Amino acid sequence: MTENGNFKRRVRARAAKTGESYTTARMHVFPKSANDAAPEARRLRLAVAQTTYADDPRDIDKLRWSGQEMRLLMRQAREAGARLIHFPEGATSSPNKRIMSEIGPREIGPSDWRRFEWAVLREELDSTRRLAHELGLWAVIGSVHPLTAPHRPHNSLYVISDRGELVTRYDERLLSNTKISFMYTPGSIPVTFEVDGIRFGCALGMECHYPEIFSEYERLDVHCVLFSTTGGSPANEPSFAAEAQGHAASNSYWVSFSILAHPGQADPASSGIVAPGGRWAAQCPAEGTAAISLADIDDNPGDLSRPWRRKARSGLYEPHRVAGDPRSDARNMF
């Protein structure tokens, strides 16, 4: 094998192992002169979780079980060296539209949020917050967030710091037809936060269908988007995970994909972490059970594609376009 061929093989091997794009992997493999100081990457160990689907917020035992399961996974993540754990949409409870319907369960109508055991939810969130402080672990948790009556709640992600403080909250902005018609109040702003020099953005629910959500976070200089969902319909359909891979590749950042686990479901979808090149860097077992998976993510300092794409979108091509050339203007000639 020639020297050039061997170099390409090493680059492809690194890209396959790390999930990086070919360009990024090449930056790491390419020999540097002694005078070229490579930018030092900022790194963080991220745990992505999948928790057991629970859809009845009237059931106190299920609410408590969901809280206990989250805290068990938090302990596992910290033991594995994670700095942040990312949970799915509705990790505390993902209210079923028929259970909540005031004219249900046969018909879907406006949700009766008085049925939700709010006091129990608050107790479980407080226990989870205290454990985050005890472990020194950041946690991003999918939960319903109540508003002042008669307003409907938000569908949210709580961001809890390693000091046990609720530092911010993301509210799902682009809701499904059922959610906006009968269940939730939409959010209005993107949310970012930073841990150890890594900047995160938040997305939720069905927002993976909207590339503008993810391109907005690229403009906000995030290194990783935390996308939490209950999945599609059915929950194991593959488009959500495929879209997460596409957003990671097209925006050149990490995407953490966290989905609820459905025990007994055939071919279940699983949570995972997608590297900037669009490949899976980590995935939970596809067994429909609660689990975590981990990856060491970074700020991707050697990436050339992201700054180039920004430049390409900034009017780079306008001076190079030709006007009035019949060979360019006519569409009916070879």
C-alpha cells in the first residue's frame, strides 16, 4: 500500500471509530509541524438515557417508580464518569391524550390537568435535584411544567446543575396537532447552557422534523443538541433517529437522541449519541428497557466544514454568478 493510501486508511479508520467526518478525522491524523499548536479540545462525558414509558399521571406508584428509575440511571452514569445525563421527553410521566381527555377515553378532547398528581411529581423532582447535587452531575429531564390556571402546561426539559439547582427550562415550541389542540402551551425561545466549556441546546417532542430548530442552534454556536422525544407513531418507527443523524451531519455538531423505552415492543428504537459526522458514537441496547450509553463529546475544534458552510451562506457566491449569458440562462440546450 502506498504512503498516501495508508494515510487515507488511517483517516477512514478514525472516522469509523469516532463518528467524526472524514475532514475532521483527517485533521487529527495529519502530521503537524512542531510550530503548529493544535487547538485544545474541550471534552465532556455525556450519558444518554432511555427510561420506561409511563403514561398515567394519576397513578402515584408509577410517578414514584419513574423518579426512582431516573435516579438509578443517574447513579450509574456518575459511576461511569459522566458529567451530564440526558433523559427523554416525559421521563417523569408522558401523559396519554386519552387518559387526560375530559371527554375520554373514547374521544380526544381538551386535557383535564386536575387529574395530574402534581404534588407527587414535585416530590420526585426535588429528590432528583438533591441527588444531582450529591453526585455532582448535571441532569436534563423531560417533564410537564404546570402554569397558572387556566393556562395549559408546557411540555418541557428541566436543566438541573451539578449543584442541584434548576438553572433553566426549555419548552417545546413546535407541537403536534394533538398537543397544540388539546394539551399544551407552546414555548417561544431556544435555550442554551454550558457545562465545562461545552455549549448545549435543547429540542423536544417532534421538533426533529423541523430543520430550522437545529440550524438556529448552529447559529447559536452550540456543540451538542439534546433532543428528547417519546418517538413517532408507532414509537419504534425509525425516522426520528435518522433525522437526528442528519441534523448532526448537516450542522457539524453532536446530537444526543433520548427516547422512551417500551418493554415488549418489537424492534424497539433506542437512545444514542450522534457524532458531528452523522454516525452513532454510542447507542443504548435495543431491548425496550431502561438503560444508559456514554460518549466523550468535544467542541470539535479541528472541524473545517462548519465555518465553511457559514461562509457559503453569507453571500459568498454572489460575485461569481453570471448574468445575461444565454448559455447559462437558457434551460433547453445542451
